[in-house]
Amino acid sequence: MAPIRDHSMTGPHPDLRGHGLLLRPWDAGSGADVDTWLRGLRDPEFRRWNTPLRPVTDRASARESLLARAQAAMEGTSVSFRVADARNDAPLGHIGVNEIKYHLKVARVGYWVLPEARGRGVATRALLLAARWALTELGMHRLELDHAVGHDASCRIAERCGFPYEGTLRGAIFEEERHDAFRDAHLHARLATDPEPAGPWGEPGGPGAVM
């Protein structure tokens, strides 16, 4: 049996363009990026459905969080993208390809959208773009996505992007604002061999490119 090769990608990652979006790595040295990251993680809607292991409460902890993500990208264990409008670079949210396991060709995706950008299909467009990159350029075979039970918007986004519901993970994630209680999560996944989902304009995958 041939040995499993390590195709891990470390170091700087490419910007991704498509579906009217620009996805680029977050910059912990940018005050604007730090402020956007802090605003996103302090948003009540984000906190309703997500409980980070290390809370982000101020600019110092936001910068520390971004530095940790930059280090993870250098090590090849996760990639975190700032999602912006491709026309004017206005920040819209975040999407990450996390828990990358190159030997199993499996990773997890997660995202959030700033309050003023909701209702514009930002999460759907960003997920289509990031998933295509992860399943081709990054070489993943399986991408998983989970969300708290009751987060119906995330269910719809996952299904729209070719991540069918696979089951319920019991007690898999933290309860809101707690690290001592747990709640169930829905698991969705997409394989590299699955049909390409229709993009925002009805075409398979829609217009998108790695740049």
C-alpha cells in the first residue's frame, strides 16, 4: 500500500475572488481588521449561536485572537478569511476553513456576517467560494459544517451550498455564553465528489476564481 502523502499548505494563502466578494487573510497588524473582528465576535446574534473557547471582549483580545489564527495558518491547521465587497473592500464578515486534517483530507468550515451585511447572501456566496477552494486547491475530500440546533438560517445556507444534513451531534457545542453546559448541533457535509451546487446566478458554482 502506498504511503499517505502530506499535501499540507503552510504559509501565506491566496486571496479568493468571486460572487462579488474578496476573501483575504485577516491582518492582525491592521487596526481596521482588529476592529471588524471585535465587532463581529461581540455581535449579539453571533454570541447567541457561538461560544468561543477564549472570549474576545476588547481590542487587545481581538488582536490576540487574530494572531492565533495567523499562526494556525502558518502551521497549516486552519485558514481564516476576511470577507469583503469586491467593489470597494467594505468588510462583510468572516469565513474559516478550520481543523484541517491533511492525512484524512477533512476540514470544517464556519462563518459569520456583520449585521449591516445580512440579507444579501453574503454567507452563501462566501461559503460557495471557500468550499470550492478547499475541495480543489487545498485538496480536501470532505468539508464539514455544524451549527446549533435551532439556527435555521445556517441550515438553509448549508443546504443551498451543497452541504446536506447528515445528523444531530448530541451535546457537541457549548450553550450560549457558557463553558459548563452543552447543546446539540446539526452536522452538514460536502464531498469533493458531490455535484457542484448552483451559484447565486443559477450556474454551477457561479463565477469564481482563485487569485
